Amino acid sequence: MHAIRAVAGAMLLLAAPLASAQSPTIDYAAERAAIGRYQDADQRLQDVGWQLARGNAAFCPRVVPSIGLQLQDMASYGAPAIARRALGLSGDFAVQTAVRGSPAALSGAFARNREIIRLEGFDPNTWPASPAMEWQRLITAHYHVTAMLTEHGGIAVGFADGSDARLQPVEVCATRFELMGEGKTAVADGTRVVIGIEFPAFAYDEPEFAALLAHELAHNVLGHDAWLDTNGRSRKHVRRTEREADRLMPWLLANAGYDPAAAARFWRQWGTKHDAGILLIRKHDGWDEREEFVAAEVPLITGLMAREGKADWTAHFRREIDPAGGLLPQRKR
Ligand SMILES: [Zn+2]
């Protein structure tokens, strides 16, 4: 669950082998297309993750200011020079994604791959980086953006063509969504949700894909990683935190404008294909039980949405664990 080097994993698939002496011809169109496929997946992840983080900002234990902008750093690729040329950049930083409906997207200034040379007075290109597969600098740049938004209540982003855009942030739950360039895993480590690009739910319809992200976001907003560190990762503890994350899924969905019933549909869709592996481990309830648990939350959520226009899970959600202690008594089923 920890120390995942997710960011920039993308570019393992890119360029390095082609750049060898044996193949003097580099197909830049193919390189650009490979980057584009990764960016398409990242756009989907950011759009849906941000919608959940934005829609639940009123209830999350920690919020951060966000403009919905994600950067890319050519130094994170296996062959930065090839990546730069494929995208037509002279420096290393450019727009990766501007989240649907975010301040960045609404400004109209953040087209994909547009080159960036300034983040509020700093040129990230001047920050040191290793020659290739550099992943730390991009993280630093994102933290820098958040710091500027926190300190100044806005940020000016300068583009290579000499123009700039000044943006005001909105509040979102303090979780970053990161795409991993390979793998089928989905994990939450307390501050991040990291999804492998081969995770099957990428092929699901948006509400069901959102349900997966809601499950991972739930782990973070309910403090599960820290709680398990304190209380131990016994099978019983893991199962109860999984159940709690499951049960919160429809709440997070509803506040983000999705159908809360999509949580149950996610488990059905997932379970009919991936049943065996999960049942073998038995740290989780079976998918059919998970479907029941999440479906059971929906009437309460629907009632709250109708009466209050929001589903305040800080007030109305029944916890399975005591955040400051151990397990809470289990309710009879
Ligand atoms: Zn989980």
C-alpha cells in the first residue's frame, strides 16, 4: 500500500528502446499516439476523481485549494528528448490534463500538451532533474502549485508563447488521483489514490468507474491507512475497513452528482468477472455481500438528498471503526 512510484510510470512503455543505435528511425507520430493513449486514461481518472473530491469537499476531514490542472514533465519519460520532440516542446513542462468543469478547464487556456514555463514566479524547468525517469520533480511541481494556491489564493501560469493565465481555486478533498502506467491494481495510501492503467473498471461506464474511485477515496477520507497502522492489519480489521469503504461509496457518489446505485452495479459487474481471486483471499466479503451492503445504504442517501440536497456522511453515516479507538460493535444483519 505504501511507497508506490506511480507517477510517470507511464512512460516506461515509451521511446527508450526505439532510441537505441539499432533503430535510427524514430516514429514520432507513434510516440505521440502512445503518450495520447496514456493521457486519455489520465483525463478520465482526473475528471471523475476530481468530481468526487469536489462534490464531497464539505465533508472531507482535509481539503485543499485546486484549479484542476495536472502537469507533465518530459524528464519523467524514458527518453526525454524523444518525448519533447514528439510533443513539439522546447522545455520539459506542459499541460497533462485540465479537469472537466475545473477552473483550469473553464479558463480555456490549458489545452493538452501546451508548454508551461512559469508557475507563479518559478520556472519548474530550472529545477534539477535526473536525465531520465525522473519522477520526483513532477510531484514537487504539483505540491508547488498547491502551495501557491494556499498562500496566494490563486496562481499565474505562464506559457511558452509568452501569454499567461491567472486562476482562482476551489476546494476539493485532499486526495490526489494518480495513474500508474502499468498494472491492474487500485490502492489508497491516505493521501493518494493510485490506479493501474489496466484496471478493468477503466472500461466501465462512468458511474461505475466513479464507484471504484469512490471506494478508494473512502479509504482516505475515513483514515483507514493510519487506523490500520495503529490497530494492526489483522484479517478482521482489513475486512471491517473494506466494508466501511464499500458502504461509503454511494454517499460519495451521490454528493458528486452520480447515481448512488452505481456502487452496487460496480460490485455486480466486477464480481461476475473477478469473483474467484477475491473469494480465495477472504479478507473481503464476497462480491454479492458487498453489493448488498452498498445497496442497503441507498434509501437513507436518497432520503437525505431529497430533503437536504446533500448526503452528509459526517453526520449520518454509521461507522464500523472508531477513528480514535478500535472496532465498533457490529450491527446485526
Ligand atoms: Zn478497499
